[in-house]
Amino acid sequence: MKMRVALVMLMSAALLTACGKKDAKKTEPGSEAAKEGTKVADPEAAKSDPKLKVESETDPKKAAVKESSKLGSEKRITGPVAVVNGQNVESALYYAEVDKILKRSSKIPPERMNRIKENILKRIIEKELISQSVTKAGVAVDEATINAEFDEYKKRFRGDDQFKNYLKHGRVTIDSIKKRIREKKELENLLEKTGALSVTDEEATEFYNKNERFYQEREGVKARHILIKAGEKSTKEDQAKAMAKIKDAQKALKKGMAFEEAAKKYSEGPSASRGGDLGFFGRGQMVKPFEEKAFAMKVNEVSDAVRTRFGFHIIQVLEKREARKKDFAEVSKTIKESLRNKKFFQERRNLLSGLKKDAKIERKIVIPKTEAKARAPGAGIQGIPGHGNRAIKAAVGSGQPAKVVPLPRAKTPAAPAPAAK
């Protein structure tokens, strides 16, 4: 009996060993091979099996990554990328611009990257043409003018911190900004020699009269507020806590604390750092309960707690204005600046067109030609000088009042008739 049991066990072991050899190449659940599939089960198989090789090479995702990786590792020329009227346009300028693009994204499709490179080369050649024209005309811009323009440029930012953040993430330097300012001022001075950029009072007045509807100022209120957040889905307990905070703010105001300081201390809204200042807003720009209360109040009046879907507010009205049309004198400067900018870009195009016709331009770098994909027609937004255009819907909870501006649908052009055969 013992001999039979031993014999059975021996035969079972032999059978299991044979099966193990047969299935040795099967993947275990959860193993790396199982995750990747049969492609990684046997790396040597791809060499002998053409199907596996073709599948790997034709995978669109892998092909795109492979092509993208080539963008920054291609062979680069060391000499000039172009010669303009005998002057070299150095490759360092060209590749510096290319590298800026690649730093933002290394996965740009090759055909799109070629179009970008073409535009970069075109811009550099145009800059050289303008530079030569400026030098020939003896145009110069002093440092005081550059520094004054730079100071104006910095005013676009909300303080030094935002400006420094722009320098860091925008990959620009103060010197590069001043260089752009100098180039623009030099070109402006060149174009001004012919009087092409001047805007007359008659031109500005004509524009104003044709666009009067954009200079209509609606009834408005300038206010600030203290917001204690308690959304529509907040619990009764959360609402009670919010009301307690509002009462603390009200007590502070009654004791003589300035509204601006109370907003900085108690408000939970984004406008808290500005003392709760919301600026001017018209009807339809704030949530209804807030709007109705603000427009019903008198100047310098402080409200009781007002409930909106954002929470509880204390409002102070700073100014009120009636609906009116802005006078030409109020907007003439803005209109003239806008019309001048429009003329600047038109005259720049005209100048470059003439310079290119007379110039001898020799390109030293070959960029593969690619056809740009057609874009579907769409509606755009035209800015109106002296008129605040807002296209973002926001409510009092954001601290930035705005209004939705509907854009007209663009008419799709009819398809062209087929060519005669």
C-alpha cells in the first residue's frame, strides 16, 4: 500500500514538473509582463516576428513621442541662418527663440513645429530689415524715454510681486523687455517722420460719433463689502458660525473701526486685501439680493447682513452715478491712442512690404514646408477704445463684477463649386 502511494506521488510530481515547463513563459497576474501584454513577454521575439515589429513602429502615440523627441536634438547650424543685404542674421538668435518654444512644450507635432520655425525666421529677418532702416535714417531713442516707457509698462502689474512672477514664469528679463520697448520706439520714430502715425481731432471725433453706443455709461454703484462665506449647501451649524462672524464685524464697525480695515480683518472674499472694494458695477452684474440692496442704499450707508448664495455680506456704498453718455473729452485720448496703434501696425506692414521688395535676402537654413490646416470660421471680439469690454461672468462672491457679452455666430461660407473636369 505504501509503495502504491509513493508511486502515485512520484508520478504526480513528474506531471506537475512537465506542466511547469510548458507554461514557464505565461505571465503571472499583476506582473510587469501581464501589465504590458505579450509585447514584453519575450523581447527577442520582436526581432524574429515581423508582426510585433510593425505593430510597435506603427503605434501613433509612440511615433508622436519619437518624433517630438527629435525636435530639440536635430543638427543645428553654427553660421548665420540668413543674410540680409549683406548682414548676417546669427543662428544664436534663431535657436534662442526655438528653445523658448521647446521649453514650454517638447511634444509639438513636427509639422506644427516647422510652421513655428518658419515664423521665427520670418520675424528675425523682418527685425533685421527694420533695424537697417532705422540705422540708415539715423533714428535714436534716449535712455530716459526707454526708462519712462518701462515704468509705464510695469504699471500693468499689481505690484512688484506680480511683476517678478511674470519675469520668472514668462522666461523674460528686464533687459529683454527694454530691448522690445527700444525697438518699438525706434520704429515709431521712423514712421513718425512721415507723419503716418498722427491722428487728427477730426478722425477721433468721427470715430466717437460712429460708435456713440459704446460710450453710454449705465447707472452704477461703487461699493465695498465684507463677505463671510456660507454657501447654499452649508449646514445650519456653518450658517450659525457665519452669522456669528458677521455680528463680530458689525460690532467692530459700531465701535468705530473703518470699513476698509474691518473688511481686511473679517472678510473671506477675494476683495478683502483691497478693503472689500468692488469698484463700479451696473445692474445685472451682481447676484440679485446684493444688487437690489446696493442700488437701494444711499452713499456712505452701511447695510445690515445680506444673504446671497455665497454667504452673508455687509455692504457700504461709496458712490452712485446716473446713466449718461461719456463726453468726447473724456475718451478722446484713449481713442487717439487706439487709432494711432492701428495706424502703427498698418504702416509697419507697408514698410516691411517695401523693404522686402528692395532687399537681398539669402536664407541659409532649410525648414521643411508643411501645409497649415484650415481653421473653421468663427466670431471674434473687437475692442472699443475707451469702453470697458467684459466677457467673463462673475458674481459678488469673486469680488470682480463683470457681464456676459454674447458674440454673434459666424456665418459658414458656402462650399466652393467642384472644378470642371
